[in-house]
Amino acid sequence: MAYRIEDSCISCGACAAECPVEAITQGDTQFIIDEDTCIDCGNCANVCPVGAPVEA
Ligand code: SF4
Ligand code: SF4
């Protein structure tokens, strides 16, 4: 299980700063999660202002 980031991401960067395993990086149009690295902690969902990270 891992999280993914939906299209509603506004690229604020808050999630990347809170990810304990650095699974989140800035993509061309939004931030993205490396699902092989994500440990499903939920930090990104907790800090996102628009609720973009969801459980995949
Ligand atoms: Fe990182 Fe946790 Fe979000 Fe996975 S759920 S991308 S480990 S902050
Ligand atoms: Fe996108 Fe939410 Fe992460 Fe900000 S915290 S970069 S809006 S997913």
C-alpha cells in the first residue's frame, strides 16, 4: 500500500518536507510519490492544504 497525489495538487511542497523517506518529489505539473519508497505513514495527507494525497 502507498499514497499517490491527485491532480488537485497545487505544488506547495508541504508534503515533501514532511515525508520521512523522501518519497515525494516535484514533477512537471505537480508533486509525485514514488510508491516503491512510500511507507504509508500518512504525513503527506495530514499536511496537504487541498487533500491531494490519497491511499492508492
Ligand atoms: Fe511519504 Fe508518508 Fe506520504 Fe508515503 S504516506 S509519501 S511515506 S509522507
Ligand atoms: Fe501538492 Fe498537497 Fe503536496 Fe502541496 S502538500 S505539494 S498541494 S500534494
